[in-house]
Amino acid sequence: MLVGIRDGKFFLGAFHCMDKQGNIILQDAVEYRSTRRSSTSPMEQRCLGLILIPSSCRSSCHVGCSIEEQLSLLKL
């Protein structure tokens, strides 16, 4: 599952669960963020493990994409 949040970061991980409020928990999550404001800058990644993403922060959510599709979505 690939989840985007409002500040421009993306989290890629295995879906674990979702609660009544719509918060998502990802396992083995990796955070991707741009190192600079320009769109051509490389993405920095950081391994996080188990994380909770509040529904109020979520801007996008993609499920069932191939790895190539997920990586292409990170470039948007």
C-alpha cells in the first residue's frame, strides 16, 4: 500500500489494519520524501517499521499496485 500525506511525504508498506476513524497502520513501512522543493530532486528514503497514519493527514492511498507503478507514483 502506498499512502501520501499532506506535507508531500509518501509511505510504502504492507497494510496491517484500519480503525473506525480511518487511521491506517502499515507494517515494514518506508518513508519517501523529497530532499528539496524542486520536482527533479531525488527522493530520500527511511525505514520506519510499524507506523500509524492518521486519517486527517492522508491525501492519497493506492492499493494493489505493482512495485513499478508505486515507484512511478512517487515521482508525481
